[in-house]
Amino acid sequence: MKTRLTTKEGEVEELTEEDVRGMQPMDQALPEHLQRAIRQRGSVVSKNPQRK
């Protein structure tokens, strides 16, 4: 069963533990060409990291 992750107003709902348990690994859920595209993007590094 798919759960809506947004409200009728378009606000994003917080993920629950149940939502996370129902997720599949990328290699099971996406075709290979999309997996390659996601991997090629790499991690995003901010040019202006916030200092604490």
C-alpha cells in the first residue's frame, strides 16, 4: 500500500518508522539507468558551510 507523503495542501509529511520500513533499497526499486544517474551526482558540498 502506498502512503501519501504530502497533505492536500502540498505540505510534506514527516516519515514514520512504518514508512521507512516499507522502503526498498535503490537497487531493487529503480532501473539501472536511474541508479547510475543518482550515483554520478555524488554528494553535494555546500560552498558556504555553516560554522558552529
